[in-house]
Amino acid sequence: MPTAAGLAEAIKDEFGVDSKLIEGSGGVFDVHVDGTQIWSKHDIGRFPEHKEILSKIKGMPAKTR
């Protein structure tokens, strides 16, 4: 969970929002914002860089984020 915790901290620093981390198994690493999936390690094949997630969140309509 170190990768998830680091990303959660980056989201808090950038947006002032606490993230909810849900432990999974089998290498699952998905990122959802208000029910919308914005990243899936399974689909993309790798962990995201923090800047990739922050950029995706910034690009979302204000209502969603």
C-alpha cells in the first residue's frame, strides 16, 4: 500500500481531499473519483505516476471532483 498511500497524500496536498484507501488483492490498483473510475492498473498494465492521476482529476468537471 505504499504506492496508494503516496498517491493519497499527493491528492490531499493538491486538492485538500482525504482519499479512502481500500485494500485489494491480486495486484488491483484502481482509482475512482466520486464513483467514476479514472485509472485501472489491470487495464493499463502499470501503476500510475502521481502527476497522471492529478492531471486526470484536474480535467474532470467540477461537479465530479
